[in-house]
Amino acid sequence: MKKFSICILALASLMSMTALAQDTMKQDDTMKSDSMKKTDGKLMSVTGKISDDGKSFTDKDGKSWTIQNPDAVKGHEGHDVTLKAHVYNDKGEVHVMSVKMPKTTAKKDEMKSDTMSH
């Protein structure tokens, strides 16, 4: 009878440890998804090309993003640029804070305009 009682006690202890481990894993998953939400909308620098209509942006990895505020990129349509933008991965959108043209692209554009004016 003592052996049976010890086996029942050991089995109960084992079951409670398993339940505790599963609960801890659920908390870790919740923390991961919460931390991903926190990084969404983070201000980042991204390099790529503004579409000809100025409504989207294709990064250097080929991913296309919708520009939430197309007025911010006015005048840079069709150009290679570096954006400082809040990036929303879940929506596939960027909110542009600033636009800079890479120095090599800016020099090429200057050379084109100098050649045309002569």
C-alpha cells in the first residue's frame, strides 16, 4: 500500500510540473508577440526607390511598401532615396519623416542638369 501511495504522489508531482511548464511556455509566446507589436512603427532608415506615382516605395530587398503620407516624398518620384520612416511591417506601410537622396544619385542628377544646360 505504501508503494501505491508513493507512486500516486510521484505521478501527481510530475503532472503538476508538466502543467507549470506549459503555462510558462504560453507566457513566453505572449511576451514575444507583445515585443513584436512594440517594435512595429519603429523609426528606421530604409534605402530603395520611390515609385513614379509617389505612393509606394520598394526597398533594396525588393519589398514594396505603401507610403502613408505621399506628400512627404513629393519631388522624389522615381528616385533612389534613403527614408527615415516609421515602418509598419504588419500593414506593409511606411510613414515618411524625411527623405535623402544618396550622394551618388544626387551627383548623377547634377551632372545631367549641367550637361543639359550647356
